[in-house]
Amino acid sequence: MMLRRRFFLVGIFLLLATGQRADEFKFPLKSNSVRFAVIGDMGTGDKAEYETSGQMNEQRKNFPFEFALALGDNLYGGHSPKDFEKKFANPYKPLLDAGVKFYAALGNHDDASERFYKPFNMNGANYYSFKKGNVHFFALDSNYMDPKQLDWLQKQLQSADSNEWKICFFHHPLYSSARKHGPATDLRLLLEPIFVKYGVNVVFAGHEHIYERVLPQKGIYYFVEGSSGQLRAGGLDRSSITAAGFDTDRAFMMVEIADDQMYFETVSRTGTVVDSGVIQRQQAASVAKP
């Protein structure tokens, strides 16, 4: 019996790290590309959330993203109908009115009832998957990583097309240099072997109220974006795993996946570009072993 192992070779070309100016970065805006935003820990309902969502709407004039990933802590405090309106529907009304869909994951400040909130597109599930073009997304519930969810994830990843991008998003980061919480190492022990085995390319998480791009870990690229509503100023303790970081204002990400390239740009509430780059995804190769 022959065992087959998949090896995914993923390379990255970082624009800021190679001496190019941030203002030289441009999204290709290809007709068949997948374009989305990434936000985390946004559900405050305060002025800063409105200003960040307003900047997202402004950026969308030049980068017309079609949907957004919400990385948890979607609503802080109460979860009454008025809370959903104050902390999500009103701040993001211009984007929602423009047809932007939001796909949410649950954070530790969220209530499980959020999975039934139609604009979060969770369809009543704590964890779920969906496809956009050549990208397969997997939303996980990192609050309760039980055997049932792990089994679901393995089956989903195993059955995914080897030529698709595989992107996981959830709340608690497996790698982080932030001072408040740090990495969720217990969660890492459960998820990382699965991510590596089945060729996950990129992981987005929140929880820490900063932005951090982590250097590749076992061939996987990790981003922490938990500053779209809440901010822990000075909360990033840059370490040997930090490729880039930002902890002085709210921020969000914009991403375009065009064929085997993932272009990303992180923008502050005031419109300043604080990080950008391009990830190159190599085609999967299968190796037979006796």
C-alpha cells in the first residue's frame, strides 16, 4: 500500500522588506480574483469603529472588495437587537448597503446566538466553510475546539481541491508576540499538525488588539488582526517571529488572491498603509512513499 503525502511549497515576497516603498504596492485587480477585507475585535459601537469602517468604505472605492472576514469579538457587551444594530449594522451600513457580505467567527466576548444573525452568514453553525473562486475558507470556533470540530476540519481539508488556496480564520492566534495574551499554545498543539498535514496556506486570527504579521511557521503564514475596533496601544512586544506589526491605531486588512498570488495591504483608521506584500503559492506536489 502506497502512502501519499502532500507537500505545499509556499514562498513570500515582502514588498516592504525588500526596499520597495509602500506606495509602490498595487493590487492587480484581476477580473477573476478573490477580494476581501479582514477585521477583528471590532464590535464596540464607538466612534473609532465608525471611523475604521468609514475608512474601509473609502478604500473600497479603489479596491472593491466583495466580502469581509470577521475574526471574532464581533459584539462587546450585550447582544440585544439594539446591540446588533449599534455595534454592527449601523457602523457598517455603507458596506452592507453596497452588498459586502461579512463572514464571522466567534470570539470569547461573543454570544453563541450570533451564529443565527443573518448578516454574519454563519447559517446557525459555530464553524463552517465556503468557497470563493479558487479559495476555500474555513471558519473555526476557537472557543471550543472539541473532537467533533477537529474531525470536521480534517475531513473538510482532506476533501478540498489541492489546487485551491486553503485559508482558516478564527479568534485566538496560534502565534502572537502581543503582551496581553500571547499565543494560544494549547490550541496550536491541536490545529497546527492538521494545518501542516493538509496544506493550509494562510491563517487569520484576532483576540490581541494589535496587528502582527508573523514570519512563516512550518510553511504557513499567520496574521493577527484584532485592532479594528479595540486597540491596546503599545501592546505588541516584537519578537523573533514578528515580520511586521502595528499597535498605535485601529487597522484592517485588504486582500486579493489572483491565481497563485495573495496580495495584502494593512491600513490604519486614518488611511496610512502600515504593511503590504505578496505571498506566492506554489502548486502542490505529491510524493509516494512505501
